[in-house]
Amino acid sequence: MTPDRTPRKPYSPVEIQAQEQARKGLLLILDSRGIDVPEDVRRRILGCQDLKVLRTWLTRAATAPTAAAVTADAGNEA
């Protein structure tokens, strides 16, 4: 299967704001639960631009035992 080489349209301001809110919310949930967020996981969260993946991570953050568990297997969700 050949990867789609179609350029992605730029994110709208609404999409950018939703992504930013999801990233901040995710880190806030982990912090409020007292879960340490290693730098590599923090970079992964802050670098994610896929709102579907961020929403999945937000759901996981409510019950995950570690920050790494929140972002595990994210490549399969994008």
C-alpha cells in the first residue's frame, strides 16, 4: 500500500485551539493524579497534532497507572 502523499490542509484556528486545550488538559489530569510525566512522554504529548489521538489519551489519562501507558501504541490510532 502506497502512503497518501496528498498535502494536508493547514489546521484551522479552531483545530489548533482544540489541540492545545487537549494537550494542556492531558498534562493537567496526569499532574492532578500525581503521575510523573517523563520528558520523552511530555514531548510526545506536546508534539501531537492529531485530535483523535489526543482524545484517546485524555480518556486513558483518567485511569492509566503511568504517563507512558497513556501514550502507548499511539501509532496505531492516528
